[in-house]
Amino acid sequence: MSKYYIGIMCGTSLDSIDISIAHITGKRISVKFFDEYKLDLVLKDMINDVKKNSHSSNNLKKVDSSVTLLMIKLINQSILKHKLNYKDINAIGFAGITLNHRPDLKTSTFLGDPILLSKKLKIAVISDFRQTDIDAGGQGAPLAGLFHNYLNKIIKKNISYLNLGGFANITVTHQDRTISYDTGPANYLIDLWCDKYFDMEYDIDGRLASMGNINVDLLKSMLKEKYFKKKYPKSTGFELFNESWVCEHLKKVPKINDLDVLATLTYLTVISVSNELKKFKHNKCKLFIYGGGSFNKILTNGILDLSGIKQTQDLNNIVNEKNLEATAFAWLAYMRQQEIEVTNMNSAKSKKSYLLGNIY
């Protein structure tokens, strides 16, 4: 019997490609190895370019091929680095790099070819997680809530979860039901502003934002966005929250400096996440924070202070802030290969169980 499942994750911030290699059973999970590979800036720019509607089909094919070949290279690198036999890998959970996520249009597409991955690596690749969730009546994101539910059963505790990736999402238990949804932007807008105006990929520990002042008029304008008032289940992405969105709100306020815009974007995440968490405050569950934004103390301290929720590190003997999301896709690969159905927690209508993902 093969030993391991591999999970691959590259979020909307495109800061790195994360590879988690885990041993998984129904009642136990152990992350054996985790590798974080910095994404080349040239490829990062190419990916961001094809995310725009103006890209050509030839350019899209070129970028898709580049992403696939890179994934193959990095998976090979991790397997060899840790001296594993390819036969030791049961399957690979591959989410791809999101290209266009539109649950309102019943579609979610990504960069990376799971067929070629499987062919070149000679390992089963499981993909199309978001699309199969949408087809079952869900939002296609966030999917980690299923994994959070599994983790809570393992540790026999009721923990809430906050992912501060390119976009923020929470998982909470409410009336004996697990609820998981996107609260709005997190690192995506912050990183975008840092890159454009400060020539930095991201705001290290929120230092730049701490030098600016929150512009109340800009904040109020952004918080009027309809998405923040929309009831869950819901998911969002760069299709809505992007540079054009920020610029539209900047037109409504007197000119402000770039540091103040960054501080305001940071606080937008703090207040939009906190507003959602406070809706479930009566649960009195501690919060596990993960993703790139978990290392930004301006974000995390602000959210904890404003929401009144206490943080926990109870999961660090199983997963940590960096490897949780990639490990979630390793677990989803395990679930699909074992033909274990999941229940759609993000559907307002369907409670039907289904198989998540397709096997290549």
C-alpha cells in the first residue's frame, strides 16, 4: 500500500508554490514534509497578465504550459529531496492556479494541466475540486472548511479557522453546522498596492501600514461594497476586488497619500473579517489563523482585538500556519481516491453528499 498524498497550493497572491507530503488515514494525518518554492517574478507577471480579460488564447496556452512544467519540476524536486520512491505516492491533490472563479456563472477555471501532470509523473492527479463543488450546488471556495471539520474531529475540539491568503475566509460552527465562506480581500489588495507604489512584494509584518493613517472616508466607501452585506454562502476573488475597484473608491475621496491608502486597505481586511467573526461570537471558539497574512501582526492583532476572539495554536502538532492549505488538498485527494463523499457545507439548498474532484 502506498504511503503518501501530495497537496499543491498556490494562492491568489502568487507568493509561492507550496507542496505538502502527508500520510493520511480516516482518523489520522501526519505532515511528513513541506516545501515552499518562491514563484519566479517573470512567471508571476505572466499569470497576472492572463487573468485579465484581454489575454490571447495563444498567450493563455503558453502560460498554462509554463505553470504545468513548473509543477512537474517542483514535485519531482520534492520527491527526490526527501528520498521518496514514486511508488510511495498514492495521489496528488492539485488545485491549480485560479484563472477565473465565477460561481455566479457556475464556472471556475485554473492554470495547470492535471492530465499532463499525471502522465509525466506517473502518479494519479486529482483536480477540478472547485468546479465539482459548484456543480454540486456550492460556491467552489473555500474548500478548506471540509478539512477544518476533519481536523476538529481528530483533536476533538471545536476550533474556528481564519485563512488570511489573497482573500480571507472563515470556518465556524453554527447551530451544529459547519459554515465556511470568504469574508473579502486580504493580502491581494495589500500586496498589489505594495508592489505598485513601494516596489515591495508584500508589507513585511505590516510595517508600512503602521506608518500610515486610516482614511475614514475611503474606508466607509469601500465598506459599502455589496459583497460585505451579502449573506453566506458566498465566495469572491480578484474578479471583484482588484486595482480598478480600489481606484473607483479613491475617486470618491480627496487625494490621499499612498501610505494612508495601504493602511486603509489593511484595516478594510481587519474590519470586514471581524464583522463576520462577531456574528458567531456566542460560539466562544478559539481561532486558528493561517496563511501568509497570519504573519502580519497589524492584521492579526487588529482582528483579534476587534472581534474579541482568542487565538489558539492547538493544531501545531498536526499542521501549521504555512502548510495547512496545501495539506488540505492532500487530504481532498485522499478523500476522492478512497471514494469518500463529502457534504456540501456551502450550499444554501443541497445537503446531498458527493465526490469532490476528478481523477486523472
